[in-house]
Amino acid sequence: MGLKGFSRKTGLRTKLIGLLTAVLVLITAVFLAYTYDDQSRCAEVNLLEKSRVLVAEMDAVWDFISLNQNTINYDADGTYDYKGIHCAIAGKSVAALFSEKSDYSIRFTNLKPRNIYNTPDAYEAAALEAFHSDDTVSEIWGFEQEDGEPVFRYVEVMSVSDACVDCHGAPAGELDATGYPKEGWAVGEVAGAVSVVVPARVELDNMRNAIVSNVAFFLLVALAMAVIIYVVISRMVTEPLTSLRSAFSRVGGQGMSGEPGAPTGGEPLEVLDAWNESALFTTREVDGLVKQYQSMAERLNALYGSLESQVAERTGQLQRANDELEQQRRRVEEINEQLQHENQYKSDFLAIVSHELRTPLASILAFTDLLQQEISPDNEAAVRQLSEIDKNGAILLEMVDNVLECARIQAGSESLNLELIDLNDLVGMIEAAMCPVAFKKGVAFSTHVSVTTPLMLGDWEKLRRVIANLVSNAVKFTPAEGRVTIDVERVGPHEREGDERWHGATRIGDLASEGDVVAISVADTGIGIPADKQVLVFERFQQENMTTVRRYGGSGLGLSLVKDLVAMMGGCVTLKSVAGEGAVFTVYLPVTDEGEISV
């Protein structure tokens, strides 16, 4: 079940609880993050203020000793008597005493201290380096761990004052009153730093306690709000919708005339009215929904009154339509059977008549040939008459053969007789047969077979008839001083894409393969074929027009036979022609990987 189906099957209360829970968790997470950040900043501010107060108190001790230094070191009679007490001793002593009696730690440090005990630790050394490198930095603080306990570190810079110059000023190296060599400091330079370490455990515990109490209070308030929202929405939305659904169920439980599942009306509408009057949820939206449902139920009640009669009427209409369709189907079947019978009768008639014509025609041609051998060449009239008989008999025999071939193909009884074909020999035979005819008419005839042309496995006789028909038509429709050519070559798929004979030509049939093909082109410079007649000439008993029939003769079966035979061999025929400029018929036959035509 997808997410969409799950969403549709989930109740409103479940969705409401889930939504409120998600919102509560999100708001709690945001509030927790905000509270933690706020309490952390408060704890840090409190510790920082404590540290600053301690440093201020130590500075006060330091300044007090510095101001009363003369009082300490001079006797009542004005005699100088160094007592060994100065500001540094007083400050460090007070800091040490304070640190011993509390959890706090206060010390004075320097990068080059006079006392080894004042050597800075890593945190203090980093702070001193920052003070020396940037004079705008005066204090550094942060949290660290010492002996597994959290502490707050505070380091504040100490600058050289006028009181400090007596013991730490110029010249550097001179012994001061305490016996230490002076450092050569100048007023304003960094003298060192006050380092304060404040225990942070109590402050952090207070922070965590405050966070827990704040979050607990927030959760209590948010939970109370969620419960209130849930109760309000349940009362105002969920319960009204549940009751409304129950009322709809009661309405839908009984249809008109008491039939289950039928559109509502009558008594169910009274049930809905009674529910609406006794419902506690009288919101405007729910009332509007109920009224719309009542209106819909009344319209359905009105429509249902005429529904059965309409269904019966439409059922009758459909039954009558089905009866008519059944009658038409039977009529179509009868017509198809009659057409098949007539078509078979036509094919059988053509085959019988053509066969019966072929036998006497063959005899006529044979006797004509014998007479030509017996007649003396000096008898020109007889020779001419016998030549006409032989020529017309051959034309008639070719027409009969075409009719027979078309009848066999149409009847589905024609098959391919496969053998290995050398196109050089086949084209040479056609050239030998057609050259005298072309020469007699004054038409130039030439052939060219490319060296790339492979041997082909195909039907020799059918391929001969295809090429012979195309050449015969080309010679027939080419006037004297014209030209007819046969060109045979192997063409690859990429070469075919750029072949003008392929693109922009009328194409009859489809190639059975997308690989290499053998292209057999028969081109002439004859009368040509208009573009609107180029598809028509491949139909049976069709020529360009009746003028062509009267002038050039023919039955209109040659190109139709070419189309059918080429289709049997898995190829196609293209025609590219311009009226008055000649025509190019090209037969494309597929070639297998072994270089043979696939038939």
C-alpha cells in the first residue's frame, strides 16, 4: 500500500494526534536549544562578572599599596627605610591568601617572571601573547577542565603605570630596591596579567537545573495547549464529521422504494433531517454540507423515478442495434465468400486462358522460325512479313507469360528457386537479347557491373524477368538517339543515405534488411513519367494514359510484375523521373553478412 493509500485510510483523529505530536516535538527542540543557549550565556556572564569583581578588588589592593608606598618606606622623622613591602608583594600575598581560603585561584603572571612560581601556564601564556600582539585586547575568558572539574578562566591585562617604573623601568639591568634587575619597561606597556580561576560546577549545575525546569514547564504548558486544541477540534470537527458520516450511512442504507444501494430519498431524507435537528455541532460549515447533501438526495430521488424506464428503453435500443450489426456481419461474410470465389475464378480463368494461349503461340513462333529458314532472303516481302509475325508473336508470348506470372503470384503458388547468380552473366545475357532491339530503334544501350557486386543466392529466372521488363520498357519509351543504361553496384547503409536514387524518389515496397544492398538501376532518356502518375504505373493493367497505350502498346503488367517479384525477394523498387527527361528505375535487394542476397 502506497503512501497515498495509507493517507486516505488514516482517521482524522490519528492525523491530528500525529500533527500535534510533530509540532510539539519541533517546538520543544527549538525551545530547548534557545534555553540552553540563553542559560549558557547567563552562566558565562555571571562567572565573568565574578572574575571582574575579583580582579577589581586585587587592583584596589595593588593601588592602595602603591599610593601608600612612601608612608610605608619613610619613618616619622623622614628617614627612608625600605620595609620590603611594595605593591607586587602585597597583591601576590593577598591573592595567595585568598586562594588558600577559597575554591578560587588568583595569581599574577608574566612571560618573564621574577619568581618561577609566577610562570604562566598554557592558557595564560596564550592570553599574554594575545595582549602583546593586539593592544585592543584587554581580557580573555572561557571554560576549561582542571582535574576533571569544569572551571572558568579569566585573564586580564596589567599595564605599566608611573608607580611601576621605579622598580621595572629604565635603565634595564639596574638593580631596583628589591635587588632585582630592572626590565626597562615604559609606561603603557604590558606588564603582565591577572589570572583568575573560578569553579564552574555550581554555576553549570544551576544552569542545567534551570534548563530542565524551564523545559518541563514549557512541556507542561505545550501539552496542556495540545490537549485543549485536540479537544476543541474533536468537538468542532471530528465528532460532527463522525456523526455526519453515521447519518449518511443511515441514509445510504435504504434507497428509494426500500432497495439497498439505491439513491436516497423518501424516508432516509427524514432520518437525515431528524439527525440534523438533534445534532449538537451546529457550525455553519457542517450545516451547509448537510443542506447540500439533502439537495443532492432530492435530485437523485427525482432522477431515479425515470431511471428504470430509461434503462429499459436503452436496453431495447442496444438489442436492436446488436441484431442489425449481426445481420450486417453475416451479409459481409457472404460478400467476402462471394468475392473470394470470384477472385479464385478470375485467377483460374487467367491461368487457363494464358496457358492455352501460350501453347499455340509457341507453335506459331516455331513454325515462323522454320519458314524464315526456308524463305529465300531475296523474297523481301516474305522475310519482312515473317519478321513481323515473329516480333509480334514474341511480344504476345511475353504478355502471356506476364499474365501467368501475375496469376501465380496472386494465387500464392509462386515460390523462389534459389541458386547462385553472377550478375555479370545475367546482365550480359540481357544485353545480348536487347542490343539488337535497341540498335534497330536507334537507341544506345550500355551496361556496367561494379567489381564490388557480390555473387547472389536468388531466383535467376525471376531476377532476369525483373531486369528484362525494366530494360524492355526503357527501350520501348526511349526515342531514337536516346540512351538506356544498366548499372549494378553494392551500396552500404551510409552510402544509401546519400544516394539520390533513394531519397526524393517514389519508393515501392520496403527493404527486409537495413544492411548492405545490391542496387540494379535501369536509366533511360525517354518520355519520363509525371510525378502524379509514378505510383499508378506499378498497378496492374495501368499505364500513364491511353495515348501511351495506343502509341507504345503493352498490357500494363510489366511494372506490376516487377513490384511483386522484387517484394518476394525482400527488396524494393524506386522511381525517379521527370516528364520529358527520362526515368531511373532502381531495384534494391538486401545482402547478407556473407555477401549473398537474403531471400
